[in-house]
Amino acid sequence: MTTLIGRLKIYNMDYLIVKNNKIGIHLEPQVGTSGREFRMIGTAKNLEMPEKWSNQKKSFCSHYIYTFKYLDNGEFFELEFDYNDNFVRKL
């Protein structure tokens, strides 16, 4: 399965995992563990990190930053994921 979000193609990924919690990669509203509703609004490559070849994926991989917006007050939060789609940090 290929999901297209903006210009980013995500292969075989329907969600991100952060501390055993799944966050859907889609534009529909979701409810977080704190009970607040949010939705994804964008993705971007982390250009401070170099691309790296993955023999497993047969392509160059990058660190990606996913941007989300809380729907109750308009605050934003961002999550960074590494070359292997592992959570790195909340920005």
C-alpha cells in the first residue's frame, strides 16, 4: 500500500508509533492520550540530517518531521522520525 501525503510517499505505513501509541497518518481528526483532538497537517524532511541508503527499502531514506495541530486551541506539535521510522523526539 502506498499513501500519498503532500509530496511524501509512505510505503506500508498507516500510522506512527510513539511510546506504544499509534498516531494515524491521515488528515482526519484523532484523539490523543490526553483526550485532546488533533489532526496531521503536514510532513517535511529534516534537512539537517543527510539521506542514507537503505538496503532493506532499496531507496534513500531521510528523517521526517510530522506536524500536527490541536483542534481545541490551534497549538501545533511536531514529531521527528528516523531513517527506520522510529520515533526520535517531539519538537
